Amino acid sequence: MNSTLTTPASLDDPAPAAAAWVRTWGAAPQAPDNSVSSVEPFENATLRQVVRISGGGHHVRIRISNEYGTAPLTIGAARVALADADGAIQDSSSRAITFGRQSTVTVPAGAPALSDPVDLTVPALSRLAISLYLPGRVHTATCHGTFHTLGWLIPGDATTRTALPTKAAPLPAQALITAVEVQPDTPTQAITVLGDSRVDGIGSTPGTDRRWTDLLAERLHAHGSRTRCVVNQGIGGNRLLTEGIGTAALARFDRDILATPGLGHVVIAVGNDLVFSFAPRNEETAALLAVFPGEPVGVDDIIAAHLQAAARARAHGAKVYAATIAPYGGSDMYTPKGDKAREQINDWIRTSGAFDAVLDFDAVWRDPADPSRIHDDLHMGDHLHGNDAGYAALAESVDLSLFD
């Protein structure tokens, strides 16, 4: 029998009613287009993807997205298991994922689906292998453009297989899975980070969880903090005010930030409005700027966007932190006028009192010999994005007492 999202919500929840759900991993959903990794249509295939969660718990549930799909999406079978570092499933840990107590679900175009609770104890910082069998053809798969996880495309229904078959092919992008939520053993809260490519971790080593948000989760766990869940909602190329790569951050704010179960803290770390508004218009930047339509915005517009995000987060009872915009001198996008605007925005972030605290990432990355540039040891070579050492420096700079 096939379950749809019209199933009445009167079924008993097998998890304790008093336990609060908290999001422990996330990936902001995007439409598959030329601006993100190409995702070919799927049919009669299993997607197996490995994600590393931040906080642990004794039950887990999975959020599937068809929000950018153009037709109903049918999941024929799904399973979740603890995974080793290379993606191999740990013995006896595989569990069936159900939706309304049914093994299959059809998700309407434009909608997400949340699974039933799965009785599986998942330690903090553990990796989960999530397998989805897609019996029909999926022409348009909601995805996430920066692929930091391990993933494979396997012919047929391979959801119960523990080892990867020889026909498994690497996935070119993260697909369909947008969140993992847990019921922790003790009360905890989530930190959700609204960001662009520097949050999404472009320049870090793929598959190794070296984004600054991943490293912050490790620090919080070692610190014994009450807040251990760190949810990365960065999109490479994203802007606060204008569409481009991904829905504009203020437009996706309710879905990706405020709807986070267990939300306690919000970090705002989006600098692309500035970068693209003041970028030089030349042959080197023409192709990239073609992806970013809309009129340029100024310092006052960006400040107003930060104030709007902060007000909406506080209305949901969350504390709000803002990150200063790190340097980008030496990159193709740099102009002196843009750098002056960056300094104005950073001065306002530091001194306005609009936030509960400031994460001064500009101070962490800038080269003392030339504050308009990232220190050479901390960027990936493009003078714009971090490398593993750069993201580690950001994570180490965060005051953990902000989340106690």
C-alpha cells in the first residue's frame, strides 16, 4: 500500500512524547539548474548518502524534500544505518524508515516529507548512511549544490544491502535529503547558520567534514556544551536580498532557519550581496555575474537585511549572532569600493549592538600586512574561500560560552 501526505496525523508516535526533537544536520534545498551540480534523472535506483550528524540521540527521523520537484516523488523503500568513515554500514544498525507507518510514500511536487521516528541510538558526531529507493523516474530532484557528503547511485532496490555493489556510481550532488533530527537524551538546542559559500565550506576537503560548522560541533561536543547541534544552512553563491544561486536568504529564512526543531541560536553569515554588487564588470567576471540578476544593493540595504533577519529570529525566541564579512582582496570579485563598503558593514556589525554577539571572522582571516586580503595560509588559492586551515581558524575563534 502506498502512503501519501494526506494520511491522518492520528497515529501513535513510538517515541516518548516528552522528548523534544532537535535538528542535528541539514542541507538547504536548491533547485537543480545550471548554477549547481548537474543531477541527471533517476529511475529504478537507490541513492545512498552518508551524512555526519552533530548531536546524538535515541531516535532519529529524516526529512525528504520534493520542494523543487516538478512531479510527485515516490520513495519505494528507505533505510538508515550507522556508517563507518568510508560509508560502509555497521553491523545490525540498519533500520527501515517509514512514513505514516508505511514503507512507501508519494511526496507532492513542492512539498517535503518527514519520516516516522526510527528507534536507533545515534552517537554525537556519528555518520549515518541513508538509502532511498526510487522506483519511478525522477526528472527533477531537489538537491544541494555543494556536495560535502559521500554518496552513490546504485541500480535497483539496494536499500537492504550492507556493502556497496560494484555497479555503484558516485553521486554528483547531494539529493532529496535535507535534514536529520534526533531526540537527545538530555535537553539541547540547535545552532542554525544562515550563510553563503564560506559557510557551505567551498575550499574544504570534500567528504571529511572540515567546514567551520562541522569543526564547531566537534568543539562543542568536547566542551560538554548543552548546545551540540550545529545545522549548516549555507548555499554557495547565496545572497540575502536577491535571487541567484538558491532562493534569497531572507526568502528561505522561515523554512531553513525558523522552522528548525530545537532552534536556540542563529548565526547570520552572508556576504555575497556586497561582493556581487560591487564586483568589477569585465571579461573575467561576466560569466559568473550572469548567474546573479537584479540591481546592486548598498550598505544601508545590507544593514536593513541583517536587522530583519535578527528581528524574525528573536520573535522565535532565538539568540542572534552576526559574522563580519571576511576579506576578498586579490580575487576576481574585488574592488576598492567594495572593500570600503565591507569595512562600513563590519564596523556596523561590531558596534551597533543589534546582535547578542559578533563572530569577527574578518579579524580571524585578514592578513595583518594587507587587511583587504585573506592571509595566504588560510584560503584555497582564490583569495575568496577558505581552505581546511582557514575554516579551522574560524571554528577555533568562536566563543563556546555563547551557547552554554
